[in-house]
Amino acid sequence: MISASGSLGQNYWSRLHGPYGGTVLELKKLPNGNLAALRNEGLYISTDNGEEWNRTEQGSVNSNLCMDVSSSGTVYLGKSSGGLWWTNNSGQSWSFNPISVAPHSGLWASVVIVKVSPQGLVLINNHISFNGGNNFTAFSYNGSTLLSRDYAFNSAGNIFSATQNGIFISADNTSSWTNINGNLPSLNASGLLTDGVNLIAALPGSGIFRTSNNGISWMEINNGITDFNISKLYKDVQNNYYAGTSEGRVFKSADQGNSWTQIFESHSVNLINSIYSSGSLVFLTSSLGIYYSDNNGISWSEKNKNLTVPVFNSLTSPDLNSIMTASGSGIHYSSDNGMSWVRRNGDLPSVFTNILHRCPNGEILTALKNSGIFRTSDNGVTWNLSNGGIEAGSGINNISNSTGGSIFALSSSAAFSDTVKLYRSHDNGNNWVKILQPESKFFNVLKTGVAGKIYLASLSSFPSKLLISSDNGNSWTERILDQFFFPGSFRVSGNDLYLISGGQIFKSSDEGITWEIIQNGGWSGSGISAFDVNRRGDIFVSHSGSIYESTDNGNTWNTHNSGLTPGALITNFFFDNSDYLYGVTYNNGIFKSADPTITNAVNSSSIIPDRYMLFQNYPNPFNP
């Protein structure tokens, strides 16, 4: 039986305000003065110089790769296996072309680059359109099929193309091309720009070069450049040059490249995707979102409101009303229940982490790939290496507390090329001892239960296996789960074990010896995108966009959809110290239950949750 639930007049879910950030691929100014920002999942428009962003719908949604804007204001988007889309009205309506011409006959092409000339020619990949994108003609570089990485146009009508095999010029709208590498030290070109007189080229590893004679000769112009891995070139209307690098640096030149000054550097940013400047205003887009300066790069702030982090890897609640999240955009912290957020990467060597874990003493641990475990006692303001006893190169991807006060950390490889290792700490993660190295490389899930029990699950092998320890990891019992074919999520609540297989929920009350099927909520198929069980044994399932809860072992189910925004797909659940439920989504932020899932708790703040780990699971249907 299924029934809808929720208090009268109150939604079950409320959406948190952020955190904001995540990769922004391009930023362009429209002729009407608005700004357009492109992310993989959509096109965003700002009418207030980046203070707030609003997503357009329809054709802009999902799989975007690149963007350009014509002089008339048409916005073109290139998509992965989606062809070319364009809008003349800031996303209110869209046209598209699947680009089903050679070499993409019968397929929707992946458009990895789109550039619009001042005359309105549209170039994508190795195709050109003379009618605004409605029809395309393929071209080659004198018989060679090369993929252009950038195009540039001059006032004489010439088209320049940067490829992995050199720079080319066409004086006849791509009918023929001439190689203009001249004396360049490398053929590998990543970016181009023109200023009416000069052609500027970026060569990763070699820096920036300039020609004033269409490539007959080139001059190196790297004075002041300290990072030669140039990924992006840009010129503003004042004829200032900008160069962004793959190491998160930006350089500016006010004298046609004769000298450069660094105006931006961040160890957290690993790639500058695009640059836009007007007067003293400078915008940068990166893997962490949009950075903004109103004083020519002297100081910077983030301009990401409504650009929600797309994928969350982990979530924990350090204390009452506070939330900490980890994602590809780094670690964010909120002290006001998700109303506002600050970035808390501190001095971590990398922003990307899969794990946030709350220790029994309240400190937070995080693990970085190949960099070990770090701890914070001030909610991420500072982080300190907490790696004593962890072998070099160990990629920690699970951390869990036992009821006896110990902490366990599992090192395993998603590619199954490394040996699995289990570590134990008796002092809140300051020091670790390796206690287990299973023969199988496929153990990838760590859970802890009551009475100090520890569970290691191998869900990505056949047959799947379960290792159980009742003595703090000193000895282990093995269970063969050959009745399940590559099961999904594995959970522990009290003395009960749960897993997903073939779209069904299974439960064991005897340490995995026998399993019973939990009657589902009437759904069909294997569309479970999230599954969890709270400490009382209440089951929560996200299936095909709906949220189900059973408090009686699957005999009856309630749906909890009120408060979810349209299209929000919850891809994982988390419980905080007070038994509130969090649902994290792909591209729609985080939702929190209005009430605790256990309302008769005596003092839930004294209970330390046993799991805060999340592998990125979109579009994976299950999170182990």
C-alpha cells in the first residue's frame, strides 16, 4: 500500500540555498548587456552583471560542451551527441540541427567547438554553415581530417584554425587551407585571437606567439608568463590580451603581448575555461564556477548564485544547524542550516574529495586521492595531515566509526588495480594500523554496526562476498552472496543488513546467512537511484523521481515528494546527528526533510552516525 504523507500545510522537503559552484564552461556578453554562462546541464542568464543567475530550460538542458554568440545575439550551444542548438531570445525558444552530415551520417554529432564569424558564418568541428546553422558542409585541411580547437577571424575575411597539427589559414571560407606554422616551436596549438593587425597563438608548453604577416614569421611573447600551459586566449574591446592556463593562472597584457602581468592564481582551480572583460571588470570561469574582479584583477570574489554544485560526493553535519559538503567544487560549510555557505578547502592540496567523516570527538576527516587523510577541528578553516600509518599512495574511499570508539578506513581502487587495505585508529584518526589485506581486490564498501561489528562488502565481483568481524577487525567470517548478481547499495541498521539487487530490496537478520525480499512500493524496474535505512530500520528509496518510506519492513509505503522541485532526482541520502534526512540530487542541489525521520529520539545528538561516504553515483543507479 502506498500513501502520500506530510503535515498539513508543510512540505516534506525544503531546498537548501546552495552551495554554489561547479564547472562553468563559457561566459559571454549578449548584445542586450546580459551575461550568458554555460554549464553542462544548462544555459544561465544574468541581468545584473553576474549577481544572480537563472537557468533557461528546453534546448539548453544537459550535455552542453561549448557556446558562442553572434553579433545579432543568437546563442549557439554545441552538445555531446546532441548536435547544435541556438536561441534568438535568451532561451525562451530553441532551434536545433543534429548535424547528420558526413562524417556523422545518421548520428547526432558531438559538437566540441562552435565559433561565429563577424559575417555570421557558423563553424563547428570541421563543418561550416552559411545560413545560421540550418545546413552544414564538411571540410578538410587539404585532405587531412584534423579537429579544430579554436577559430579566429580577421577583418580581411580570413579564417584561422588551431589544431593539434598546426595552425591553418583559409581565404575562401574553408574551401582550402594553408599551413602557417612558420618558425613555431610546436604544432600543438590550443587557442587563437586576432586584434586587426596581429594573430596570437597559444602553444601548450611553449607559451604565446605573435605574427603580423599571417604566419610567415612568428615572435615569442612570453615576457612575464610563468606558466606556459596556456588553455585559453581572450581579447577585450580595449585590446587587452588575457591568457588562462590549465594550472589556474591568468595573465594580462596591455601592450599587445609584449609584457604580461599575472592577475589571478588559485591552487584550487585546475583549469581556466573562459575569460570575459569590460573596462575594469574581469570574469573567469573554471571548475569551481565564476570568479569576478571589479578592479582589474587586484581582488576577486565568486559570482555563482543559483549555479548549484551539480554533484555531491559526501555530506556531514558537524554540529547543530551546520552542514558540510564535498564535491568536485571543493568543500563547503554552512553554519545556518544551508542558508549561506563558505568554501572551506583551506590548505588542502586538492579540492576534490569523496569523503567527509565526523569522528567520535567531533572533528572532521576528509580523504584526498593519493594524498591521504586530513583532519579539521575548526570546520574546515584549517586542515592537517592525519596520515600516520597509512601507506603511501593509499586511496582512502570509505571511513566509518565503530560503536566501540574506533575508526576504520578502507583503501581500495575503483579500477581494481590496487590491493585493498583496511586501517584502524583508536585515537580519532591521528594514528592508523593496517589490520586486513583481503586476497580479493574487489572489496569496496565498509560499514559498521552495533556491538563493534564491521562489514566489508565486495559488490563489484561475482560472486559477491561479505566479510564480518565481531572483534574490532582481529578475525573475520566470510559470506558468499552468490544468489545476487552484482548487487547495489549495502546498508547496516542495528543487527540487520540490507542490499539492492535487480531492483529489489533484500534484508538479512542473521549476518547474511539468509535473505528475505522486502515488498517494494509498487514500482517496477531497476530505477532505484538512492537507498538508505535510518538507525531505527526505516527504509527510504528514490525511484524514478519519487521518494518512498516504509516504517514497517515494506508492508506499507509513504511517498514524500512535496517540496521537491520539478525534475529533481535524488541520487543519495544522508542522515544527520538529529535524524534529519538529506537528499542530494544531480544538478538540483540538496533537499532536507522538514522533520527528523525519528521523532521519538531520546537524545539523538549523542549518536554518532556510522556513514557519511558517497561515491559519485550519477548516472550510476546505485551508490554502494
